[in-house]
Amino acid sequence: MNEASTSQGVLPQHENNKLGMWIFLGGEVVFFATLILTFIFFRISMPDEYLRFRQDLSVPLIAVNTFILIASSFMVVRSLEAIQQGDRRGLRNNLLGVILLGATFLAGQAFEWTTLFQAGASLRDSFGTPFFAITGIHGTHVFVGLIWALIVLVSGLRGAYSAENHQGVELFGLYWHFVDVVWVVLFTVFYLI
Amino acid sequence: MREQIAKTEQAAQTREKSRSPYLAVFVFLSVFTAIEVGVSYLPERVKIPLLVLLSFIKASLVILYFMHLRHDSRLYAMFFALGLVLIIPLLLIMTVVMPALISP
């Protein structure tokens, strides 16, 4: 893509990739917002049943999990900052941290689900259905993010990224931060309000 | 001369690092999360607006700084915000149409 086409309003290839990622994230906003609004509607319609369901949710455990996801987002942005400065070791170390923290988040969620099932929660409950569906879909996004992080890590180790070429890390970062933003909202809606 | 350039570049990088907002954003996000947990024990009419506000601030910090939307093209922000605009019809259906259908 040459400069002339850029000045005519056509984005260069690497900007197109980023725009594509933002359009995808816009679609994800619609997807998660629909799920969350549905949950809020159920909650307003059946306040007593929700309070019974909420008794078994562990706010301290999920607060720690939230902190873990925020810390992983911080490490993602640090990995991008590192490769922008040509620091491949920084990229590797931060991505390893992201994978470790992301896996810990999923382990925390698995522990929470196990505890809830032992306490009698079910996928067929009025609130079990939306709770497990929405947190499950979010967890799946984290899992996909972990695989993506692994791919970025391996590509980084093979020297695919440099100070000049690091869009692969940036696109992964956008996805991971979005998953973090969704959790910020879910944490408030499910556990705190 | 070459040493001088290298030193200048190193100093610029150090300045860039010290200006980096990421650590400050991370600290804010962590502190706000702790505050949210504390606020969740307040009475409902107090906690709901506070928690919505704190959640909005946290999400905005991640989007503006970690996702760089503050400095990136507005085109990206537009497509991201379009998702939120598309939600408005659903919100209207849930808050206006469905309650009217459910109520006897």
C-alpha cells in the first residue's frame, strides 16, 4: 500500500488488520452486552431467587481472580512495550507471566464452579443458567486468549517480532484487554451489585 | 559522536519509560477493585450507583490506556462504540416492551 492510496483514505495493510480487530471487538461488545442485559432483566424480575443464588458466590475469591486478570492485562501491555523497544527477553518474560496468570484465573473459576455445584447450584436453575453460561463463555474467551498468547510467545521466540514489526503482539493485546474489560463488568454485575 | 547519540537515545528511552502510564493505571485498577469490594457491603441504593461508576472508570482506563484508544485513530473508537449503540434497541425492548407484555 503506497502513500498515495493512504492519503486517499485507504488504510495501509497493518492498519486494516487493526481496524478488523476493532470491528470484531465491536461485535463482541454486542454479544456480551446482550447476555449481560438478559441477566440483569432476569435479576430485576426475580430478586428473591437471585439473592438465594448469590449467597453461595465467594466475593473474596473472585476479587483475587479479578486482580489476577488485571495483572495479566498489565503484563500484556508491558510485553508490547518491551518489543516496541526491541527487548525480546522482556516480551518473552511478560508473555510467560500472562500465560501463568491467565491459567491461574481459569483455575480459580474452575474452583468456584466446583464449590457452587457442591453447594447445590445447577445449570437448570433460574440463575444457574445465565451465570454459568456467561461466565463459561467468558472463560472460553480467556482459554482462547491463552492459546493465542502461546502462539505469540512461540512466534516471539522464533524472532517473528521486533521493534519495527510487533503488530501480532498488539492485536493479541487488544483481544486480551477486551476480555479483561468484560470481566470488570461481570464482576460488578454478578458479584457486587 | 556515536556514543553521544547512544546516550541521547538511552536517555529518551528512560524518559519514555518513566512517562509510561501503565503502572499507574494498573495501581488504579487494583485500588478501585479493592474499593468496589468494600462498597459492595453498603446499602443497595448507595452501592449501585457507586459500583456502576467505579466499573465504568475501570473499563475506561483499560480501553483508553491499555488498548491505546486515547491516542489511536478515532475510527477504531467509532467501530467499538457502534457495538454499544446497537445495544440501545435491545435495552428499549427489555425495559419498555417486555415489562408491558409480562404485566397483566
